[in-house]
Amino acid sequence: MQLHFTQYLMPNGRKKNVFFEIENSILVGKVETLLEQKCYFECEMLQTGKISLTCMQVNHEYEEEETLAIEVCENGPEVVNAVARLIENAYIKLNENSGGIV
């Protein structure tokens, strides 16, 4: 599965679509649940050179957005592990917000 992220580019926040390949079937199931619950993913390079990854959830009823999870990591191979942690942590937070198993 390819997971879509909106990447914000320096210096002015121009948007670019990027994709991360998710092969672990457990993570794929969690991503599908997150997407079904109106979650989306963003990333950007910070001025420190590190990468920020975010999972957000939209609540159209209240016109609000909530940050479910954030991961900050070094740019490079560590990004793959950070995406996996982001998915896991966002899924846990989604489960907590719903008051039970999603």
C-alpha cells in the first residue's frame, strides 16, 4: 500500500505529494482504519534538517482538526521506522478517542 503524505517545502510551504510504501499487513490495516476515520498525513523538513511527520484527523461536524501523532526523526533511513511509529501511535490515539477498539 502506498500511504500519501502532503509534504510542505521550505521556504514558503509549497505543497508536494509524497508516498511511503507500507508492506506490513498489520500496519496496512491500521492505515486503512485511520483513513476511514478521516485521517491524513503531512511531513516537512524542519530548519534543523530533521523530518516532522504528522497524522491529523478531521471532524467535519465540528469543523476541527486534531493531531493524533507526531514523529520527528533524522532525514534518511530512519524515516521508514518513524512512519511505522506514527501509524502505531495515531491508531492508539484514535482508539483512545473512540472509547474502545476501532
